[in-house]
Amino acid sequence: MTNKSTVSTQGTDDKAILVLGGTGKTGRPLVRTLREAGRRVRSASRRGETVFDWFERSTWGPALEGAGAVYLIAPDDPSPVADFVEQATGAGVRRFVVLSGRGIEELPPTLFLGMTAAERAVRASGVEWSILRPNNFNQNFDDDAIWRNQLRAGRLALPTAGVPDPFIDVQDIAEVAAALLTGDSDRQGEVYHLSGPRPVTFEEAVATMAREAGRPITFVELTPERYREELRSAGLPEEAVGEFDLLFEGLRSGHYAEPGDGVQRVLGREPIDFGTYARRAAAAGAWS
Ligand SMILES: NC(=O)c1ccc[n+]([C@@H]2O[C@H](COP(=O)([O-])OP(=O)(O)OC[C@H]3O[C@@H](n4cnc5c(N)ncnc54)[C@H](OP(=O)(O)O)[C@@H]3O)[C@@H](O)[C@H]2O)c1
């Protein structure tokens, strides 16, 4: 699955690449992709191979020692981000790839404080940087913390107003990040909009997953009011209800309904289609 030719074995140098969020949805395939290409990788998080906690500054120095490049997933709370970037450059980091999100410029700024701080900090860092702004991930559908359990129970209910999303596969994000972390300098200093190849409505996505999983799963279109009620009755705190509400308001606005071209620009190929994702995830037992 990995396109090794896009991961440079030279480019930066042979220093370690620090992958923050190395146990997460994008970090896991990124660590794997870089290691398959023979790169030296430090997979970091609170429970990772390398212990790194945004809110335990004593963990930053050991994680950064000898690192030449960083994959940066910011915490929601932006407060430590600028200090981390400054410490990283002081420790010898010469390149950052930041995971941000599409809609960051259009949606309410309160939603994306950490990612906004990370974009700003690397632009001001004086070293090389790339910013990835992906659409919603395919893998949200098989993440226990997001929609997997609802799909397994046979019903996903959301307030989308039928607006599609060109969902992106985390493998594509990982391959783009790997190429930018290791490749030549001429692709640095740019923002990449990463999406799948075509807009997909949630209704179509659910029908595709149901077909591939061989079980009935229904998509229910909710009004925003009804959605908030469902979140509250599922026990979500009011702050989280407000955030989900704004995220779907953003989706309904259509700001990121059209595909981006970042995967094609960096990897020179089409992104993974939603149908391919659904087939692979169903075969791996995601919704069994
Ligand atoms: N899901 C989407 O559709 C989507 C779309 C666009 C952008 N994004 C952005 O993607 C980011 C999440 O990336 P992801 O999906 O790859 O990760 P993820 O699956 O949400 O996992 C979070 C990662 O961060 C680590 N982590 C959590 N708290 C930490 C802390 N205090 N210090 C250090 N590490 C910590 C976790 O590991 P430990 O628990 O071991 O610490 C884990 O590796 C968010 O900024 C989100 O806004 C997501």
C-alpha cells in the first residue's frame, strides 16, 4: 500500500524524525511508512514508545534530542505550542509538518485554537515548514471514539443537510507527511489541502459501509436541534455539544465540500477512494 518512492532516503539528513501523536490515526501509518523507507523515527505520545506530553514540559527535551524534523499535532489548548516550537528549533529541528484542518480559515476560530497556534508558530519559526489541511478522515468511521459504535449498532444520525465531504484516508495523509518530512526543500513553505478524490455524502458513505460489512446500517438526517438533544442525552458535556454543533455547521456551509489537490501535488497520484477504504475496513472487521 505504501508508495515508498515518495519517501526520500536522503533529503533532510539522517537525524531522527519525531512523530507527535505517533499512536493516533495519522501518526500510526506515518511511523510505519517512514520505517518501511528505512528512516529513523521516534513515535511519541503520552503512552508512546517515546514519552511526550504537551503538558509535562520535562518530556520535551528527551523527545527532541537529536531530532531533525517534527510531525506536529497540536493539543486543543494552544498554550504550550509556541514554546514547544521554539524549544524544538533550539534543539536542532530544521523542518516541521503540521497537521491542521480544512475550514480553519472559515469556521469559528474557537474550534481550532491549537491548530491555529501551530500554523502560526511554524510560520514564524525561521525553519522549513509545511501545513496539511485535511478534510474529515475516512477512519472516523472505524474509530471507537467517533462513529464506529453507532455504525455497529446500525444507526448513524447527523445534521449534514445532505452536504458532502470528500473524506480523506489517513494513509494518504501519512504518505504526504512522510514525503514532506523527508523530501527536497522546494515543496516547503506551503499549505496543502488534502482530501479524497470526490465528494461523498454521509448517506452514501453509510450505504457503502453497510454493503461492504454485509449488514443493515441506516443513516438518519437530523436537524441541528435534534442533534444537540441526542448528544446531550448521550451524556456529552455542553462544551462538547457546542463544538460538534459548530463542526457540522461548518460542514453544512459547504466550505470544504470540494476536493483539494494536495495528495496529487505531493504524491503524483489520485487519493484513495471512499469505496476502497470501506472495503478494506470491513474486511478487517471494523463493523462486524
Ligand atoms: N478526525 C478528523 O476527521 C480530522 C480532520 C482534520 C483535522 N484533524 C485533526 O487531527 C488531530 C488529531 O490527529 P489524529 O487523528 O492523528 O490523532 P488521534 O487519533 O486523535 O490521536 C491523538 C494522538 O495524540 C496523542 N495525545 C493526546 N493527548 C496528548 C498529550 N497531552 N500530549 C501528547 N500527546 C497526546 C495520543 O496518544 P496518547 O493518548 O498516547 O498521548 C494520540 O497519539 C486533531 O488536531 C484534529 O483536529 C482531524
